[in-house]
Amino acid sequence: MKALTSSRGLTFLPANAIQQVLAFGALIGLVIVFSLASPNFLQFNNMVGILLSTAVNGVLALGVTFVIITGGIDLSIGTVMSFAAVMAGVSITYWGLPVAVGVLVGLLAGGLAGCVNGLVIAKLRIPPFIATLGMLNVAKGLALVISGLKPVYFNDTPSFNQIAMGSVLGAVISGFEIPNAVLLLFVAAIVASLILNRTVLGRYTFAIGSNEEAARLSGVDVDRWKIAVYTLTGLFSGLAGVLIASRLNSAQPALGQGYELDAIAAAVIGGTSLSGGEGSIVGTIIGAFIISVLTNGLRIMSVPQEWQTVITGVIVVVAVYLDLVRRRK
Amino acid sequence: MQQPLVLMEGIEKSFPGVQALRDGRFELRPGEVHALCGENGAGKSTLMKILAGIYPKDAGRILLQGKEASLPNPRAAMRQGISIVHQELNLMPHLTVAQNIFIGREPRRAGIFLDEPALNARAQALFERTNIRLDPRVRVGELTIARQQMVEIAKALSFNTRVLIMDEPTAALTETEIADLFALIRQLRAAGTGIVHISHRLEELQQIADRVTVMRDGQYVDTLPIREATLQRIITMMVGRTIFETRPELPEGGAGEPLLEARGISRGRQLHNLSFTLRRGEILGIAGLIGAGRTELARAVFGADSVDSGTILIHGKPAQIRSPNDAVRQGIGYLSEDRKHFGLALGLDVETNLALAAYGRFMGPLGTVRNGAIRSNGERHVRDLAIKTPNLAQRVRFLSGGNQQKVVIGKWLTADTEILIFDEPTRGIDVGAKAEIYKLMNELAQSGKGIIMISSELPEILRMSHRILVMCEGRITGELRSDEATQERIMALATQREAVI
């Protein structure tokens, strides 16, 4: 029997609350350290930069949190993101479809890739690691094929760029020019949190991760719900694809690979257990911010890019180790 | 004559390598508690899992209230009023009590949103109706095993259950908890529910059962009303004649010098200050209920888990055992209850498995492997242990359970092991092969090995051991010589809980 935390009887207080508190403490600690180290860190523009850079990774991490809670993994989210971006770009720029339709195409492309992942995992019984590793390459290849190996620009449709880079908040409150991408991240997080904690899909996500066989024996159609969970993760990757294309004003077919690891790291730092059954949206968002703050702060302190990568790697391992130590007690 | 709720006839079921059921029969009437008895491996659980829609049957028919029923999956069985409380708890530890009970049937709003207050209220109502004392909002992983069992029962009752199957419901319960459970069962029986009670604790059948059906080796033996079913008669039906054949197998001697001494072994909340001695040439049985800490003790001695305190002496000298590697070097071999996961490399062939615990010996210069030596070692053990395999290159996966167990034994013999820890040595093994394993264990003891045997099967413990240690909740609650041990004395010690202050 797995050791569990001491939060008794309070369903609104998730069991991984301790990990969340630790992660939040770490985030605050990082902000304090970097603001002492550099006067530029706390500047409004830098803060906006951090928020903006969290948006794409954050949305991917929200999606992957669901599959990790089921005890699975999705390695394809990064390249599915660029596949979705390319699909949106091709629809809008080459086929001349309206921007709204193009966005929808992008989302559905992500959802479709996720659905295929779910089918392969649930019906063919291929382990998630392998199935999504396959999809990683399929999506990467398709993005290159469909785009003709070159970026797709949205120069004729300036409204597309506004999706991520416009500022609805700035229009309402002058001077509060926070890009829509950030707003969308928080909306996506609220939606994800509702799905995870308030819907049947969320309940079965936990149930499958906690004891898949028990869920099956209780009459839960585990295959169907797994497909739904992977599809949901794909939809989040599609949203990330639209956001990154909008932010760069172009769909870059070769961009996505590597994003999946940052997203998985964000979820894990936030207390989502790779063995399944535990995790939260709040934790994942905190985890995503820890990674962004770290990257941004180290850059401001002129730590070379390659060392930033090394440090991020160490942080992930330390976070998982601390979680293990906590569980062992 | 009332029409039976359930009638099962001619049920057959086989699993790869084992024919679990040859002629399964069962009849359940409304408002009765029907006990199903038999040794481990007699096919009780398999028969009931077929009734609960968990396994498909290979042959035979099932009538529910006279009509032929189709039970393709657990859901279908539940819809037809059949619920099962599993022996191994099937709960989701990360979810709350209420969430577990109503998994798959949550009250919803707008089709997709969960109505958590309604869920908890429904669970509360269920508990009040059935006199079960549980908090719907506690996470199941935080409950004791006994409380988790109550959650399973509540879950089964939450369906409109006409047939309630309980697979060893009392195995992990205290006396008061059993009394509560029986009160609940009587209440259900009065309401017309048919209850199947699978139990190893024969003495409790007199308290609760109306009829008893006995199974042996996957076959129906007989059904008796409880007033005719004396303990002796049930046991005789369960074991057939084998009990008289196996009695003389009890090994002689057992008073050699100490091979292994454990002193004050403690580990967290699992093991409390355990001390015992294993002598050359003896079989030391360790009995206890599920969760008593028997496997934990074996793993601690073997170095698979760390200990907080305590020392181990091998041949009278203190030994540092911090890892299984240390233990093997000290001459200890551990035969896990889960052979397939921990004992064997299933995808490798017989001769490689036999060499696996002493591979260093089969290594030539520069780390090359001496295949000839591995082959001759394999030939020797296949002959000595009478392992039934077409050839040495057969993958272990394709051997029967009994022969797989022999390969594990051969593996430890190859490593010159003097101390063998058998954890549930005959689990999942056919009755015929069991006798061979017992014989082998006796021969090993007589040849001067020391054997620790952990077993949940009391007949096995009683037949095989020179001495029996009984554990309860991480403590050794008693030690019995083979001539003074009875099922009743062992059970009394196994349930001797420490008063909780």
C-alpha cells in the first residue's frame, strides 16, 4: 500500500497539497533570489516576458497532466503542437479559410493526434511510451510534409497574431498590457481544473491511475476513458500550437520537439506522480512558472543557455527525489 | 421447493497450464448463506469469479432464477444483481470512500459534472441503512485493511444485490469487526439476499452458514446442510484421502546447530522486535494472516528491505546483510511468492535460469560465458529435481507452475545455498505437483539445509514444519512444536492483536 499524506478527509485539499506548497515556496524563493540578484528581474516588461513564455509550455503541461495522472505518458505533445500549428497555418494562409476556422482546424488536428494515441494505447495495448514516441515522429514528419519543409507565415491575416499578442486586458485597463496568450493560459487552467475535479472524465482519470484493474472491475469502460483522456491532451497540444503560431506569426514545422520534456517536467515538479493517481492543475501551473522563472532569471544573470538546460535538468530530478522522500515517510 | 437464485452446472475453466475447474456446480437459494469450502487452488474463487462476470466460462451453464444468464463482464453481472467482494481488495486508494463506492455511477449534473454533495449523501444513506460506520469523505488509502474491506462490502451492497459473493471476507478482520460483518450478513439474509461465503476459517461457518458446498481440485464434491457439516467431515471432504498420505512426510530430526539467528529485527510499523533461530535440517514454518508481516520479515532477512534495528547471525557469526547480493553470498536464497515477477527470468531458457544466481561461477576469462558448464549444471538439476521440460532450451514461461517452482529451487541449489526461504511455495501449483514440492523440501531439509516456509495454508504449515512461528501485526505471537500445533491454536495466535492504547 502506498503511503499517503496526512491530509485527512478534506476532499477539496488535494493529497499532494504538501508538494504544491513546497513548489509554491520554491517559486517564491526563486523570485526573491533573482530580484535581489538583478534589478531588471522585477521590471514589468520582464514579468510579462515570463508570463508570455509560460503560456505555451503551461498549456502543454496542463494537457499532459491528465495522461500522467492516469499513469500514462505522452511524448508526442511537442511535435503534435507544431503539427497543429502547421495545420492552422496551411488552412489560413494557403487555403484562405477564415482565421476562426483555421484555429478550429489547429485544435482538431491536435485532438485527432491525441485520439489516435488513445486508440493505439487502449485498443492495441501498446505501452503509452512507445505509442506516443511513434506519434512524436509521425506528427513531426507530417508537419514537415504538409508545410513543404518551410515555415508558414500569417502576413496576410494580422488578426491571427492578435490571438496571442493582442491584449484584451490592456484595452480594458490601460497600461495593463498583458498579452492574450497569458489570459488564455489561465482560462485553459480553469477549464482543465474544472474537468479534472468536477467532471466524470476527471474522476476516471484519477481512478485509472490509482488502480486501473479496480476501475475496470467496477464497470468503468477504461478503454473509452483512456481514449478520451489522450484526446483531451491532444486538444491542449492543439491550443498550444495555435498560441505558438500566433505568437511567432508563423507556423514553424520543425520547432516542437523538446517541448514535451519541459511540459512533463512542469507537471512533475508540481506534484503529479508519474506512477499515477495523483496530480493537480494548480501544481502544474506552479511547475510551469518555476521553469520559466528559472530560465528567465538565469538569462538575466547572464548564465549561458547551455548551463540553463543543465540546471533545469537537475531541478527536475531533485523535485522528484524530494517527492519520493516525502512519500516514503 | 423454492426456485434457486443461482444454479451453476458443469462449469469448466482452464488457464494456461492449469485446469482450474473440471465440474463446477453450485446452487444458491434466496435468503441463505451458502459457504463454499476447499483448499487453496480447489477452484472456489474461479467459480465465483465466473458468476461475477470476471472470467468467461469454457463450458457449462448458469441459470439465474431459472433462466439461462449471460455474464460477459462484471457490469452485466452487477446489473443482474450479482456483486462480489474480492479477496484482494480492489479499491482505488487515491479516491475517497464515497468515490470508490459509486465509481462508474456517480450522480451527475448536466451529464458531465459530478455532484459531490449528492455522492456523499448517497454513501451516508447507504451506511445508515446497513449499519456500516465509515466517513464517506476519507481517502481509502488512509484506511486500515479492515476498513477497506467494509468499503468493498458497502460497494457491493450499493447495487441492488440479490447475490452477494464474499471471498474470504474475514481473513483480515478482528473479532469485533467479524461480529459486525456477521450482523450485516444476517440482516441481508433476512431481506432475501443470497450470500456466498468463501472462507478458510471453518469454525466460523457454524455461526453463519446455512449450507456448505465443498470443492476439491476444481470439482464439486458435495453440498450439506450446516447441521450435518461437522468440522471433521468438511475437512475430510476438502482434502480427500491425501491427509493420511501426507502425514508421514513430516521430516525427522531438526535439532542441528543454528544456521541463522535473527535478533530484534524491527522495521517501521511492519516488524516489531522479531527474534528466531533456524537450525540445520529443519523446516521452520511461519504462519499468520494477510498483513501479519511474514513476507516483510523474509525480505528483511534477505536484505531486500532495510531494517531499523536488529542483527542477523549466520553460523553464529554476525553477518552484514544490506542487499540481496550480501544475502546470497552468505548462503541465503529467497523463493518469492511471486515466482513470475521475482523468481524467474520467464523469457530465458531452463538452463540459464538454473545458473542465474551463481553466474560468476560460469564465467570464463574476460567475462565470457562457459556454456558447457551451464549445460551440465542444467542437466544435473533437471534430472535430480525431476523437472518436466522437453529440453534445456525450453523457455521457463512455458513450464507448469510446479516445474517453474522446481527451477527456482534448482537455481538456489546451484548457488550452494544453505538457507532457503520459501514464500508460499505451492501457490498456484496443482495438487499433484504440490506433493512433489513437499517431498523436495523434505529432502532438502534432510540433506542439511535450513528451510523457512511462509504459508497461508494451514494444512501445509501443519504438514511440513518442525516448528511453527505465528505472526500477527508484525510481532511473533507464539512458537509451536509440530506435535502441539493445531489449526485452532495457530489461528488463536494469528489473531492475538496487541491491545491498542
